[in-house]
Amino acid sequence: VIMDYRFKTKPFQHQLDALKESWNKEVWALFMEMGTGKTKVCIDNMAILYDKGKINSALVIVPNGIKRNWRNELKVHLSDHIKYRVGIWSASPKKEEKTELEQLSIMADDFTVLIMNVEALSTVRGRDFARSFLLRNQAMCVVDESTTIKNHSAQRTKNIIKLSELSKYRRIMTGSPVTKSPLDLFSQIQFLDPWLLEQQSYYSFRARYAVIVQRSVGSHSFQHVVKYQRLDELQEKIKNFSTRVLKSECLDLPEKLYTKRTVSMTPEQLKAYVEMKKSALTFLEDNKMMTAATVLTQLIRLHQITCGHVKTDDGEVQPIKNNRIQELVNVLEETDGKVIIWAVYRHDIQAIERKLGEIYGKESVATYYGDTKDNIRQSIVDNFMDPDSDLRFFVGNPKTGGYGLTLTSSHTVVYYSNDYSLEVRLQSEDRAHRIGQTSKVTYVDLMAEHTIDEKIVKALNNKIDLASQVMGEDPKKILFS
């Protein structure tokens, strides 16, 4: 069956193996590390089932930052012989988005895909829209980055598990199904099928795989997990309905893997961005004699707004409500091991340090930028390179830390922000990708759509194209388009 399917993009061997193992299963978990192409496997799976007349639609539930990535991935990977239509949920859809969503309710032979952000399923409106879609169709229901439903008591988790009963096929996808404890697995597996586990409630599951003691602090009494047990048994159960793929095992993957995460702008950011853009244009129109420094100042201010802050004329930095740090946390939740995070602005580096310290503990994060004292810089690098160290996140400015350092203990690099320097970008990439690295390295760029973020990456790509032409090499790209 698989060999009869007309692939639009040729699968790697590990993708083909995953597809052969799972394509006709009603429920399956794709536990594939970031960068190994789990989205393509899922899209090919949908297409094969559609060709076989098993489904006519798919509901894809994703973190907000990758809603539009899914539209792009469908365009790239869905076989050309399949006509399809897609709608992306938005609480306040634009005219075009609203029309696309309305079209989904009209019955047609086209393969129909509804993409919803997981947060929308916390709301009655979002839940009811998804329910109506599933009732009208024979659907596959997918939760991409399924750790977003690991909290068994969250309303969105309850709603999504209830909705899953209306689908014909179900898939969960994530690179790291266990981000904090084995108990993270319960809700993800419940979404697939409650009967996959003997324990029908979270508390019986916890009692089976965790050792709990009763603790008291003052008048407050609570149950505390002190350790986990029977994990070999749990692992054997999971193998029956999952595929596990590690980058280190994929011999056919390229050495560098690039992906992006879309960050939606808050209303506060959009307002500030539009006002700053209008102000900059007015400034440019009113001054015929412009210096390069003046133009750069305007661009930097726009870029700062997309990152979540703005620097006033008197030098004061004011934060703007934004989704960027939360999207960074979403990426880290999907990632195992140590991570390098590059950010252009001092304010962002400090904000990232505070946020990660709150979530993972202060010992888990260190910063490396202009304010970092010279006498502790080497110890930060040494601790990051030590596999037994608690230091997991290296947060740095690429101009400061992007040269000369060896940071091969990490195979994931996140660009919280970029600047226009190709040299800085390539040098900072190579802190992880150099002699001593034994794994493929994944580079993740956080980008706000239709903003200067995209223009910066486009400029970097153009510089790479030009450099490749001069050197007589094949064109390279930082990001997929």
C-alpha cells in the first residue's frame, strides 16, 4: 500500500519505516525528535487513508505558534493528486480566514483540514466548532506537540479527549512525550484510547507508576511523588502503539536541520508596531538627507517591538505584552538535552533567564553576554559542556558568545532573534556544529509573521545565496520558505 502511494516529497528511510508501521492503525503515537520530520509522516498518513476512502478530513490541534506552519507543510508534502482545502481557526478571523472556515461546512469531495490552536479548545466556542466539524466528517484527529495536553485536569485537555471520541483515527506527535515526569503520558494516551492502559483514572495510573508520600506544611497537607516505579512495564506498553525516532539514529538526515516557529503578535505589539512603522515612514518622507544610522535605528525599534519591548528616546526599556517567551518555552518543552538560545537584546536575555529560572530552576540557566563578568565566562562554558551539570540552557548574545566557543553538548539551537549580520549568524550556528558534535543539530527560529523578523531572515538568505554563487557552491538556506 505504501509503495503505491505517490509521494510528493521523497521520505527519508526512518519516515518510511514509521509510516509502514502506523498508517492503518486507528491510534498511534509519533514520538519523533524535533527535526526528524514527524509532520510529513502524519500528512502522508492522512493522504493514504484519504486515498483508501477511510477518512475525508482531519482536525489538527497544535500550539498557536505552528498553526500556519501546518498550512505550509501541507502545501509542501501533500500529494499533488489530492485536492484539498484548509481552514485555520482564529478567535477573531480576518475576512479571508472567515471565508475559509465557512467553506469547511460545505460538503465536497476535497480533503478538508481544520487547524486549531490548542488554547482555543479551552473555550466553549472553539470546542463547539471542532465538535461540529467532527460530527460532519470521517476524520483523523491529530494533536501535534501533544505535551500541551499533559495536564489531566486542564479544561482544554478534557475537551480534547472528549472530542477524540468523534474521530475515526487519532494521532499524537511530540519529540519529548515526558517533559517533567512519566505521569505526563496519561492524558496523551487517554486521547488515543483509554483502553491502552489498564488504569482508567489518573490517580490509579499515578499509584501504579509513582511512589507517593503524604506531606504536611503547616496546616496544609498534600501528596508528594518521591520516585517512580515499574517504568520498564510502562515502556513496554507504549511500544505497542508508538514509533520512537531519535536524530542520532537517522543516518540519512542532513547534519543541519532548520525549522521555524511562528509567534503571534499581541494587540499591544500590533498597535505599537503599526504606530512605529507609520512614524518611521513619516520620518523618512520628511527628511531627504538620510544617514544609514538613522534608517538602522528605525529598523531596530521595529525589531524590538516584535521581540516584546521598546526602547524610548531617553534610553528607558519598556516591556510590551508578547507571546515570544511562551513560544520559546513551548519549544523547550519538546526538546531533550541542553539548548543554546541566542538573543540580540540585553532585555530579552535577562527576561529569558528569569522565565527559565522560574520554570526549571535558577541552576538550569546561565547567560553569556556583555554584562557577563570575564572571570566566570569560562566556568559557564565548562558547566554547559559537563553532561552531569544541572546547567541546561545557555542564553547568549551571538556577537558575544558566537565566536570561538565550543558548545557541542547541545544539538538544539534556538534563535530568539536575529540581526542582519551573516557572519554572526554562521559563527553562532557553528558553536554547536563543530568537531566534537556527534548528533545532527536542529536550528529553530522564532518569527512573527509579516514583520521585520521575516525581512531579516530573507536578507540573511540572500547573502548566503550570493556567497554561494561567489564560491561556486550550491545555494544554501537558513530557513525553509
